[in-house]
Amino acid sequence: MRVDDRTGMGLSKREAEVMELIATGHSNGEIAQRLFLSEKTVKNHVNRIYAKLGVESRVTAIGRWLEAAEDADT
């Protein structure tokens, strides 16, 4: 599934990009470098992602993200 296909979760395109990198094990610092953002900007994206997904942790956010990918593939 492409990142764009999961923007229906209420995430912006950039938030979906950040979430995909989170789900593949990247740290906030690595995400910042990869997307040419400051680490503070990445943290802001992560906080908005958590709020939109209704989660409080990285692990739970990843679970929701992967679940959405599985649902879309079926």
C-alpha cells in the first residue's frame, strides 16, 4: 500500500510520510534528516499524528498504521 492511500486516516500527506518512516523503525532525528526538516518539526508532526490516531505511544501508532495497511490490502 502506498502512503497516499492511508491519508484517509485523517493524516496529511506529510504526516503520512512521517508515520511511514516511524513504522519502518526510524527515529525522529533520522526522519528529520531524511525529510530535510528540523527535529522539532518532526516532533510536532508526531504529536499531531498521535492526536489524529487517538493514541499515546509510538508502538500503538505503528499498530494502527499497519492495521490500516492490512485492511486496505484485503
